[in-house]
Amino acid sequence: MAELDPEDAKIVTLARSSRARTGAAEGAAVRDTDGRTYAAATVALPSLRLTALQAAVAAAVSSGAEGLEAAAVVTESGELDAASVAAVRDLTAGAPVLRADTAGTVVDVLT
């Protein structure tokens, strides 16, 4: 895979940090159309369950983001949850979603 744009590398790093900090299954980060970033980890409470990407999108939307430039998820999973990708697509249909392994290496980009 080609070298990452520095801004995309930043959201991969933020996603990786969120996952590591909480010990969650996944970490995610999104960059909105104003260049602001939002990071989150998997939420697994008895009354609330969100994937990391859903939580990052929710943080962006609750802060007033109207669109996303890109998203990144750090996960051990071989694929991204469809509901996670749908949350990004609800905001911006063509935003790339980068899937990275736990070392931060991007292994897939959904467009």
C-alpha cells in the first residue's frame, strides 16, 4: 500500500492510541471537513453498545461536523462492521475508511 497522507496517518495514530489507552477491541478516529479530528474506542456498556467508529462519528456530529474527509479504524478484525461504515456514509457517502491492524499498518481502504 502507498505511503499515507500525513493527515490520514494522524487519524490512524489517534485511533491506535484510543484503542491502546482503553484496552478496547477497536479504536477509531475521523477527520471532519473543517480538519478537526475526533477519536473514540469501542463502547460496551450494559445499556449502550457502539463500535469505535460509531462513537467517533457520534462525537463529530455532536460537535457540529457536517461532513467527514476520512475515517480510520484500528482493529484485529479482518473486516469492518457494516453499521460502522454506514455511520460514516450517513455523513459523507464517499469518505474513505481506512482499516489498520494493531501496529497501525493500513491493510484496507473502503471508498
